[in-house]
Amino acid sequence: MEDLRKKIPVHLGLFGHIDSGKTAVASVLSEIISTAGIDAHPQSKERGITIDLGFTSFILDDYLITLVDGPGHADLIKISASSVDIIDCALIVIDINKGPQVQTGEHLIMIESLGIKDIIVILNKIDLFKGDIKEEIKKIQEFFKSTSFGGKIPIILVSAKEKKGFEELKKSVLNKIKALEIKRDTTGALIMPIDHYFLIKGRGTVITGTILKGSIKINDKIEIIPNDMVGRVKSIQIFHQDVEKAEAGDRVGINIKGVDIKKIFRGCYATTDKKSFNQAEIIEIKVKKNSLFKPKTYFGMQVHVTIGMFSTVGYIYPYKMLNGKKIQLDVIDKETEFYAFIWLKEKILTYLRKTKILISRLDLPPTTLRILGSAEILNTVEGPPILYRFKIKKGIIQNPNHPQGIICTGLAQSLIGAKKIIGKKLEPPFTEILGHFGTKGAVIIGLSPDSKKKGLKIEKGDQVILKELRSFKLKRKKDLYS
């Protein structure tokens, strides 16, 4: 067996609608199957679908290619989303007989949102296709023209069943990865998201993952966070091959002594510097909304958040900046970018150098595109933040022609209340509250000079609007408006 340490590691994500043949494509390409390999999960075999991340590899020239196969099923999209953090390029598998489907679109939006710029399209099941292949390729190109990837992406025809077209696919993969600018940071602390963990009889706990940063060697001490467990590295493997050391870019299995496997979960990190991480229940974000996402986003609406290998539920609270204040936005409709807080149902671990997250609406029907967009984490917040919202009061013109000015009622209920709102700005065409009138809460209001010049006629019964900015402390959704 070749020395894998001499090969350059590259990670390709496999995406596509359920039954497009992703896993069959992986099976034909793969030479080495990891413990978390093709449909290793017991339920995958029972249900005949991929339900977890699978990792396999093959050697191509100077490269060790890791295939990351995620589920295509609509209900499991958050698992596929968790793979995007570790891949360099994406393979999009499409059943040529069905063309792009809903989850094809979701996967494209997902990888685009999280910064994957390079893709190869694989048209599978050509052995069953009875139409005009050239026309079908044109249709696929037209479909991709509507995405940021463009219509000139590589399109490879294969039959996983008959194992045809795979030499051409390998050539295309090699050309693509040679053109990639892959930078690995092998310096400093180890940062590795854990994707699988298990016990091996006689050896103990094994964790697997792809090293994002730094390096690790035998006998090093590493921490499993957020559970603050410390263990010692007994052995390291890269696809079953024992190595003394591994570094950024390597997919590894690490045998650790001294940690409790029952406390490990997907979303944990192995690290030599827990100061590179933060834990938070409330995060402040800048959202880039997917233009194809049609539903409106409401203040306090439930969303699904994917950060690295971990997905959870939270509530989103959009706001806009106005004169240095964060003003509540009740509805986001046509805006492509906005700011927001997300209050998560549980504390999450954030890597300080990884700020991109995915926001989804997995409560929507799988027949619709459910990726709301991506977001950049601006801050993690300790305690409920302060926001502002407008409280609207409506008054009525009682006398537009009084010698003292325009008399309005309804904005205050008493003389004391009327005195408190003197100087408050009013919505056009009125200017502000100039003074109080009488003892029952009536006020004198001003009219803008432009309205006077235009001959605007103010009549008894006309409405007057007072919008007052009030601060409030953000609460959980259940008591937000209490």
C-alpha cells in the first residue's frame, strides 16, 4: 500500500437528490473505506438510503481524495450541511433521467452559501437514458446558468451500475483539484471537529474527523470540548494506515486514552487550545438571504442553525441600525441582507476563526427550498441584548383652526401626560407637539411649512401619528410580547 503521508489530501463532497446515485458513484471511485464508510450506519442498510456522513478515499496522481458522502433525503439535509465545513470542492450527482430536483437546488444553495466555489456535475444512470444526451446537457447547462456557478461547469456522464465514464470523471477531478488554491494552516493549535466516535475492543475510544488547523502526534494531550475532557493520543491512523503525526487537511482516526465516550457528540471538537472557542446561547449575525427563499422572516420566528458539524434550533430577531440604535424589524421580505440576533435553544460551541453559519427552515415542506441563507457571526452575546421598537400612538385633529394652533386629542389622556410628550416628533405632514391645551390631555401640534406652501387642507377628524422609540430587553419567544 502506498504511503498516504506522501499524498496531498483533498476533500470532495458528494451532493444530490435522494436516489440520484451518489453512494453508488462513491462505491465505484473508492479504494479505501473508513470505519465511517459507505452507508456504515445500521439504519442505512435497513432503509436503503444514506442517513449519515460516509467517508471513503482513493488515490489520484499525487492526491489522496476523500469523498464525503452526505444524505440526499430532504429530512436529513442538516447532516449534509455539516459536511460543507470540511470540503474543498463539490461533486453534484444528478439522475439524467430526472434532471435537477428540489434537493439538488437545496444542496447547491447550501454549498454556495458556505463558500464552496468549485463543483463538478455528474450525470448518472446514462444506461437507462433513452433521450438526446446533447439536448439534456444543454438543459443542465441552462439550469446552472441561473446559479453563481455558471453554465460552463464540467459535466461528466457516468453509469455507476455499469461502471462507465469513471476514467473521464477522474481526469476532470484531477484537472479541477490541480487548479484549486488549497491552503492548510499546519501551525499552532489543533482544531478538529469530531464527526464519528466509537469503541474498539482492547483499544478504547476512537474519534474521527478532518483536521482544520494545526497538527497532532502520538502522546500529545488533547481536549474534547465543550465537555472539557483531557486525553492522551495512543495512536493515529489515516484510512487504516498508522502514522506518527497528522496535520491540517488529514482525515484521521485518533485512539485516545482517558476520555468518556458517552460524553462525546457530533459538534464536539478535539483541540490543544480551548481558548480558540467560545460557547454562546445568543449570537449576533449579519445574514445574507438566499434570493430564491420566498417565505417571509418574522421577528421571533423559529429557524434551524448549522455551525460546523452541529445543528440546532433557535429563534431569529432581525433588526436595523438607526442613529446608533438597533430597531426591531417585524418582517423581512425583499431584503437580501439584514442584521439579527439568534437565541438558540442550547449553548453552542463556536470556533473563533470560523464565522459562517447556515440558516434553514426545516419545518417547511421538503417540496420547497428551505435554505434561508448564510450568516456571519459578528458577536457572541452574554445575556439578553437591548433593542428598540416604535410604539405608535394615534390622535385626531379636534380643531384645525384654533387661534393657538392645531388642536389634537388622543395622544395623551391627561394634562400630565400631555406635558410629557411636548417636543415629540410627529409623522408628516405634522412636525412635533408644541404644547398642551386645556386640562384633559389635548395638545397643540405643528404643520410642516411645505404642507402649508402646497395648500394642504387639515380638517377635523384627520389622523395624527406619534411614533415613540422604546427600548426593551430581548426575551425568549414565549414571553417576548409579555
